[in-house]
Amino acid sequence: MPGRTALKVAAGIVVSFAALAGALILLARWEIFSFALAKLMLAGLLALYFGIGFLIVVYRFIDKLK
């Protein structure tokens, strides 16, 4: 079972992603940029979060091997 710190970190990640995604959607609604560009930015944001998460998991796995 994850500790209280792990839950706080996970909640922080979810909130930060939701805030950034919400800001992108809001800017698209105000027609600062098109919805197609907003979808592309959301895909890039999602890829960034998954990529950094994968790197952290690999780093922790390699650290355990030493």
C-alpha cells in the first residue's frame, strides 16, 4: 500500500496535468489557437508526462540493481 507521501505526489501530478490541460482547452475556447493545435498540444503534454514517468521508473529500477 502506498504511503501518504506517494499519494500526495500522485495527486500533485494529476492536478498539474489537469491544470495544464484545462488551460489549453480554455485558450482554444477563446480562439487564441485552433482546436487542432490544442489537440496536438494535449497529445504532446500527455507524451511528456508518460515519457518522464517512464524515465523515473527506469532510473529507480537501475538504482535498485546497484
